[in-house]
Amino acid sequence: MFGFLFRLAAHVSHLENVSEEEMNRLLGIVLDVEYLFTCVHKEEDADTKQVYFYLFKLLRKCILQMGKPVIEGSLESPPFEKPSIEQGVNNFVQYKFSHLPSKERQTIVELAKMFLNRINYWHLETPSQRRLRSPNDDIAGYKVNYTRFLSMLEEEVYSPNSPIWDQDFMVSTSRTGQLGIQTGEKRKNNEPYSLEDSKRPRVVGDIPIELINEVMSTITDPAAMLGPETNFLSAHSARDEAARLEERRGVIEFHVVGNSLNQKPNKKIMMWLVGLQNVFSHQLPRMPKEYITRLVFDPKHKTLALIKDGRVIGGICFRMFPSQGFTEIVFCAVTSNEQVKGYGTHLMNHLKEYHIKHNILNFLTYADEYAIGYFKKQGFSKDIKVPKAKYVGYIKDYEGATLMGCELNPRIPYTEFSVIIKKQKEIIKKLIERKQAQIRKVYPGLSCFKDGVRQIPIESIPGIRETGWKPSGKERGKEPKDPDQLYSTLKTILQQVKSHQSAWPFMEPVKRTEAPGYYEVIRFPMDLKTMSERLKNRYYVSKKLFMADLQRVFTNCREYNPPESEYYKCANILEKFFYTKIKEAGLIDK
């Protein structure tokens, strides 16, 4: 097989220094020449045959000289006017329909595609037929002119002020979504995703940064942590932890490899490609071996190879479609005696990071019944985020398989993802332990049941929230989606709370002269006046922020004052009243 490949390379030695993009262009011209050769022999009309033959000679000359085809003479090159009919229709759709919801907008785009396709395949009257029908017409002019069809765009065609015919037409940035009528022309990749673009305003929390740093230093220092030795993997280790450790020790390696037409075959890469072909053939017996070979050695496909002890033990074969914004995963397999070691997960994580570097954030694949479970564990789902128009006609369809997709988050370092999650859990666990150590208050028993009360809300039990308890998802209710509706609801609730007879201690910030040492004990003070100002400034974009601030008012009061004090009792009464009102408003379920 290697001898055949080297003999084949000798025939294209003059193309060694040609770029892959230029090679693809020349191959495209070869296909056009073959098609024109067929057309010349089949065409009966003399005028059309002459055009085909002229183009055939022009393209053949371009292949021999490795140049670009240029049509000389009075014909010029299309588009004969700018903007072209294609650009005009594209502009028309964006100008008129970019404000529509995505589903409706896509329908309009499909209609525009059909219209352009109809024009593209319209059979024009040949000059000889026109000469017979209208012998007095200027046939030479008809041969040169490019017939234009604009019958479906009357309003914009005849409007002197329509912007769709501007050469520098730009869609207003206020309009949502970016439409694209795909006609085969490659679009430029979007600007690289910047982590700075995704930063959000930080919401001030109850946990001081000093405490976070202290906990971080504890969990990252093995000497400061109690428990068993960490040399061996625990039963609850992440799936890819063993593979990650092997990679650090150099036991396994990952390489993106692929065949190339414009470079001499590298023996090591060719050996790896043959190894990948063997792994895929053994692990995917339903796939024809010839089909696997064709795709693995296809220059347009690449494979992320998993190498152990110098030999291939697994890989993921894929094809990138940068212009469409996704990559198709074609084959994915690990040799049978190396499975259940986390290699599959770590392999996919490396592939995700490779694509984030290349600004492609969507995977598509067809998974059979045996592979669906694996892909689900890697974040794939049947809910495809890529618009159908982007991938139809690009990816290979497999009978009996399910199309699955995965959307990548460029802010996640996938190969270290499980380590980060584990560390976050340890931080939270340590913070809970410290919080529990601080809360050593003993509360008196509930007396309300002696008065005939059958049941009370859990959140009204003194001290329950200080332990870190939060209402479950069912108890939280639905949050108004309309910001104005949320503002109106919160304003009403806050006014009712302020009007309550037990609200007097909390109306304004605590004065240092009235409560010595208050601000040394209470790190995050809150009061109803401050909440009113925040509400006025539209700070409360969600009910959670509002409820957290008001709960902080009650928590701070109980933390600073003794249980027998008037302030403490007012906090309990007002808290109960507050939760009654938010239930009535439907912010939490009753």
C-alpha cells in the first residue's frame, strides 16, 4: 500500500508547493471541464455549443497553466451589474424580515432560496431561436446583455428610495439575527470569541473574598487536608481522571493527523492513519472497510488520534465546516482492550478544546443505538442547536442512526473540567462546614402549635435559613418574564412591608451611635430604604436578588440582637408577613 502511495505522489510532484486551497480550486475546475466536455457532445444548438466549447478551452488552459479563468471581450464577467440579483434578494430579505422570530424568518429565507434557484436554472431563449422569432432585433446585443428577472420584488424594484440596491447595504444593528442565503460562497469566520466579552457584572455575595482564598489554600494543600492518601484513584473519581494522569506521565499522547495532497506522506502519520483505519474497522463492524479507508485518508477529514506506547488505540475522525459553523464527527472508537479507562471522555475533551481554538463551537454526529449513551455523557443531545439549513447537504446521513449535537462553551477548559468541578464542590463543602461551626445558637421551641396552628411554612422556623436551607424549585414559583411586571410586583410587596407596624426598626440604615460595634458584627448590612433605592434604580432584575436582600434584613437583626429583644420579635413577625405577600403575588408556590 505504501509503494502505491509513493508512486502516486511521483505523478503530482509538480504540485508539492501548491497550497491546499489552490489544489481544491484546480480540482473544482477539472470537474467543470469534464462536465463541459459532456455538454459539448450532447448539445445540439450551435450557439450554445459554441459557448460550451469556448469555456471548455478556457478552463483547460487554466489547468495547464495553473492560472485563473478570465473571460475576455465584451462579455465581461458576472455579475454584470452591482449589486447582483442575488445580493438584491438577500438585502431585500434582511431589510424586510430580519425583525421576525427565527422560525418565521427561516421560512422567508427558504422562499428566497427557491426564487434564486428558479432564476439560476431558467432556460433562456437561444440567440438562434430569438433570431427566428424576431429577425429585426439586435441579436448581438441580446448575446451580450444579461437578462434580469425582478418580477417578485415590485415594491422595492420601483421604489427610488429602497436601500436594498445600495452597493454598501448594511443591515441595521438594531435588528436581531443575521440572515444568510447560502449560495455556495464562503463567508468569513466570525471574530474570535473573547473571554472578556462574556464577563458579567459581579453580584456582591455574602462570602468575603478573604474566606474564599483561605479555603482555596486549604483544599490545594494536601498537608492541610484530612482523609486517605490521594495517590490512588477513589471509587468516585471522574471518568477521565485516570486518562488525564496517564497523559501527564507521558503514557498516552493525542495528535490531530490527516492525509495531504500537497505534501510528501510522513511515514509516522501514514502508520497512524493505517492504525486508525484498523481500530475503526474492528470497533465499527457495520461500516464497510472501504468506506472507513476512504474517509480516514480523505484530505478534507482529520482524526484526533490517541497514541499509547507508540501505537494507535483510539481516535475520533471528523470533518470541519468553518463556513457553516460546525464539525461533523464521523467515527469515534477506542480499541476494546483499552475501554472503560476514561480514554473516550478525555479524547472528546481534547477534541472540544481543539475546536474552541479554531472558533468552531458545534458538533454534529449520527449515533447508532450503542453510541447514544456515550455521546450523552459527553454533552450531546437530540436538541440540535445548529439551524437545519446550515447542515443539510453537508453531513452524511446513516440509516437507523440518531442525529445528535453538542454546543461548546468557549469559557470551559474541557480537559480540566472534572478537576474544576471537584474543586468547586470541595470549596462549597468547606464553606458549609465553616458556616455550621459559626451557627451554634439554640432557639426556643415553637409555641404556635399550642394556639391551634396546624402547619407553618418551613422558612418561618427561626434559624432555618441561617443553616443554608433554601426553598426547593417547586416552592420558588414562577418569576415574571416582563421586567416592568416584575418591577411593579416587587414595588407593591416592598410598600406593603414598609407599611407594616413591625417594620419600624428596619426603615433606615443602622446608626453607629445607636448600635456600637454593629458594623463589626454585620458584614453585609441592609435596610428598607436602601432596598427602595435599589428598586428605583432597577437593580432587582430577578426575584432572587430582592428576596435575598429582604432576608438579609431579618438575618442581620437576629444575628445582632438577643432573642428576647423587641427587634428580634419584629424581624420574625415581618418575615412571616413578607413570605405571605410573595406567596400571594405568585413568586413562590403556596
